[in-house]
Amino acid sequence: MKLDVIKLDGSKGGSIELSDAVFGIEDIRGDILQRVVTWQLAKRRAGTHKIQVRNEVSRTGKKMYKQKGTGGARHGSRRAAQFVGGAKAHGPVVRSHAFDLTKKFRALGLRHALSSKVKSGSLVIVDSVTLTDPKTAGLRATLSKMGLKNALVIAGAEVDANFKLAARNIPNVDVLPNAGLNVYDVLRRHTLVLTKDAVEAINARYAEKEAA
């Protein structure tokens, strides 16, 4: 398929060919997208939550009262979970929440995410994203004219330094290089903006894997 290319000033920049294997999937699988997003969010969890188990509670270990004759239940320590100030049973401990997901499946999820943007009309192709001056106000005005209020910009192999500085203080606008392209960030923003270099890199990487 072909899409029109525009420039930052709003003028036309020709057209570009998109791989149908990457951008032309008709049946968007929500379950695939959900699994990949869950995998991403699980990887970034710190896993530092921690409660005190019984042997870590700083309380006396002396037997509370005699074993027999009280008419009550038998207890040996105030560190037990049923007492105020005692330990917590089966609480969270330090661990990793990450789980494995194959490269093939992650690539499939990205293809579905990219195709969903094309299907919803939320994909914009720009010639390049370079600025002569790192002016936030000017870039905000430019993006507003293009109708980009909530967008992810994939800027190519490297992000232009001036564009990165100008965009970093604009809310709801994220800028990433090609290597940062991921399903979660694609889906969390309304519009996906790709440069021509980014499209060529995506076609080269994911279309070949699909063909293979």
C-alpha cells in the first residue's frame, strides 16, 4: 500500500510504499496486543515489594501463656500473623515479574499494532523531523497545525538533537528512535508519526521476517 508523505511545514513530500505484511493486517488480534503489552509492563516492574515474614518480626518469642488450662486456643508466639503487630502470611516478597515471550510473537504484536494505526487512520508519515532551533513553542505550533496533540514520533535511527529538546516539554508527545519502537507506546498514543527512514527500517526488518 502507499501513503502520502508530508513535511513539518504541511507541504506534500511525495508518497512511500508500506509493506502489507507489516502495515496491512486486516484482522487485528486484541489478544496478541494484550499479551505483548502485559509482557512489557511486567518487565518494567521493580518487584521490590516486601513484607516481614515471621522470623523477621521484632517481637518476643516467649510463649504467651501456658499450654493448658486457659480455655483458649494454644499459642506459642506473638509473631504469628493473627496477632496485631505480627507477621503477614503469604504477602509479597522481592521477585522478578518478568516472563518470556518469543521474538516471533513480539514481532507479530508489533505488526498488529502498526496495522491497527493504519486501519484507524492514525498513521502519519513525515519526510523528516529536524529543526534548526530547539524551540518548544515553535514545535508545539507546528504539531498543532498538523493536528498532533497526542502522538508518538519515531524519528529514525537517531533523534535530531534540536527536535528532541523542543519536544521533551510538550505533554502527550513522545519521541523515540527506531530502536525504541514498541507495542505499548504505539497503542498508548492516539497518532503514530513515522519518518521515511523509520518506515524503510521497519519494512526491512519486519517484512523480511514475515517472508522468512
